[in-house]
Amino acid sequence: MNDTLTSDAFYPPTVKPPDQAQSPWRFFSRFVRNPLRAIPLSVYTEPVVSYGKKRPLVTWVTDPELIERILLKDAAQFPKTALDRRVLTPILGDGILTAEGESWRWQRKLASPMFRYAELLSHVPTMVNATEELVADWTSRGAAFSTDIEEAMTDVTFSVIARTILAGIDESEAKAVKRSTRTYLDRISWEVAAAMLRWPEARWHPGKGSMRSAAMEVRGIVQRLLDQRRTAPGGSDLVARMIASRHPDTGQPMTDGETIDNLATFLFAGHETTAKALTWSLYLLARAPDWQDRLRDEVRSAVKVQHVAAGTLERLPLTTRVLKESMRLYPPAPVMTRHSVDEFDLAGTRLPKSSLIVIPIFVLHRHRRLWPDPDRFEPDRFLPENEAKIPRTQFMPFGYGPRVCIGSSFAMIEATAILATLLQSVRFGWDGRHEPEPVSRVTLRPKGGMPLIVKPL
Ligand code: HEM
């Protein structure tokens, strides 16, 4: 690896794993605060680790070959979990992220044409416009100021989704969706813990009521969007495609319920994760100003006429490398889960039917046996000659196999276009204090937000 490019080794904040056996009480008390804190140190060094005495409560898998088996070769034996469904269904229903079998296949096929590369590139001007509006607001303040970058990035990525694949959400509804999504995710670890302990769904836990109202609010807004689009049909976005679709076997249209499930899924999956990728990338650039300068130089020489355009993106290899290194250290979706349909053997361990398997992407990306100096920020890991040696199931921010993220190209195009547009006109600085702990709440949040100093250039 080329070490000459970064002057000082930089180790950004991470999670300190427990290094000894934990009692169930300690496990769950760490888990509800931050599920990543409950993952023991052995998961960072071993290929497979189980927790639980008689029957494993959870089995963490971080071996790339075993992950390939679970997500691709034997994928039918390892479907999505009841846990995932229980935790996400109240807000996302039976949409593409949570559905299985025939229902999933139909929904995936229906949405796929929206995610063809050429189609996605046509959204670049919209992505750039949304970012330039934010930059104009920042620049109008004149001097440097501190702001919460996590919130700003959520606003931009939400605007992009609401102007591209899900047209028709107005500003006050957008605010309500963002607020409710946040409330829902804030409380989610309790629900995950309750599901792991197999508590009945109706049983109370802290935050249960506010999760329910937040889910109802989001779904109510999506219902209004659908009603409004049914009365004024047209357009070619995802909403129009869903309304016009007919099931290949029955010839029936999607029910309102199915359409709402999908629209809510895309609204959620389509902005939260990309916002987190940008938030962590800007943090890293604020902490590694030499990299920030190099990226800005790259952007300035790649942009031909003032604005970042579709053609600019392929001239930004450094920016892409930083984004990938950022998603390695801070994967926006830090954990994936599956369960076993039957008994099975994993690296010599016999596991019972219905075992909960967790692929902790966060830990996989920092595994001591897979990565040299894993906690160090080093974008040159992703130089083409180095990246070629990394197995696809060792670096997998977008998952892998048939359920791989449908929006991965959307996200990469969007994150690159937004980052490049921001760097053209703004410098990002660190306040010298805030070292945010990465917290898993379905997406990877910075604890305490992400205050950065914004200096218009
Ligand atoms: C940096 C941004 C993103 C990351 C890191 C990310 C990550 C992921 C991951 C890890 C999965 C697989 C989950 C599993 O198999 O259990 C997934 C699935 C999915 N993602 Fe993304 N995602 C991102 C952006 C997006 C965007 C922009 C969209 C839509 C516009 C999107 C829509 C979806 C959908 C619909 C699925 C479910 C696919 C299926 O099950 O067939 N994602 N994403």
C-alpha cells in the first residue's frame, strides 16, 4: 500500500468491543445503547462466533467465503429473518426490502428499470441542483459557521429522492417524514432486542408507542402521495410505474397496501443510507485536510463548465476512493441478518434450524485477519491494483447476492455528485472536540450528530 500520500496515520473513532464473556444482562444493556458495542472482540479476529449457552442467540459470520455461501450459493437456505420483518414491517410493510419469494421477485423486476446506469445519470443535474441550493444558503452567511452535517446531508438526499424517483412530496411532508423516520430508528434497538428474546410483538418496551405513531405518520403521507398521483396520473417515476404495473400471472394491479409498502421502502432506503455515507465522508475529510485539498483539486480540474455533470463523475477517481474507504470504516448499513431454514454446518459448528445469523458489515470491514491496519483511514486501499485483490464479500457496503442493494449505482452517483459539488465551494473543518461514536440504528449514526465547521470559499 502507498503510505506516502497521507502524512500522519489517522485512526478515526470506532467502537470498543467487550473482550470477555458477557452476561445476558450486560449483553443487552450494551445492545440497546449501541448494538455494535455488544459484538465481542473475538468477532474481529475469528470467522464465526456464536453467543448463547444452550442454543445460540446469535451467530456472527465474518468469513468472506461463508458469507458468499449464505448470500449467494445457498441463498435459498438463508432467507431474511423474522427479526428484520418484525422490526421494519410497521413502517415499510411487505415492500421489496422485507418481502420474500414471488412477491419480492415481482417488486424487484418492476423497480429494476429505474436503476439502469444511463437512466440514473440523467438525475445528476437534479442532484447537483439540490446541493447547490444548500451551498447557496451556506454561502449567503458569509463567514465560517458550525452546523450539523448529518441533518444537512439528510435534507439534500431527501430532496433528491423527492425530485427523482418519488415525485410529489411537499416541504412540510418532507419534514414530517424525516422527523418520523428519525424517531422510529432512534427507538429501534429495543425492538430488535425484544425480537431476539422472542418476546411477543404486543409486549411493551421503551419507545414502542412513538415507533408506532412515527410509522403511521410516514405511511399516511405516502398514502396521500399515492391518492394525489392517482387523481393526476402521468410521469415516469417509481410512483407512476407502481400505479401502472400489472402482476405477470394474475394481470391485477398492485393493491394500495403493496404500493404504499414499496414507496415507503424507497423513501426510507433511498435517502437515509446515502446521507450517512456523505456525513461520514465529510467528517473524514474534515479530519484529513490533506485529502480534502487533493479532492478539491481533482474536482476543480474535472469540472469543465462550472457545474458538476454526469461526464465529470468518471474523472473523479480520488473522490471515489475516499467514498469507498469511508463506507469501509463507516458502512451506512452496518449489519445484515439472515436465518437458517434447516440445521446446518458452519466452519465445523453445527447450528440448529432457525438460527439467527448476523453479518456485521461494520466488523467485517475492520476484521483483523482481512485488512492491514484495519482502523486506519487509508483511501489507497482502493487504488485499482489494491482493490482487485479484495474479495467481493470482504468489502460489501451494499450487501451481496440476489438481495444486493438495488440502489447501489444510484447511491454512488449521488454521493459522488454531491460531494464534488460541496467541495467546489466549501471547506469543511473539525471543531477539535467531537469524536462521534458510530451507533447502529439500522443505518450508522454519529452519536451526538456531526457538527462540522463550514467555510464558504
Ligand atoms: C450508500 C448508500 C446505500 C447503502 C450503503 C445501501 C445498503 C444496502 C444493503 C446492505 C442492502 C442489502 C440488505 C440485505 O440484503 O439484507 C440494501 C438493500 C436495498 N437498498 Fe440500499 N443502500 C444504499 C442506498 C440505496 C438507495 C439510494 C436506494 C434507492 C433509491 C436503496 C434501495 C434499496 C432497496 C430497495 C433494497 C432491497 C433490495 C432487495 O431486497 O431486493 N438503497 N441496501
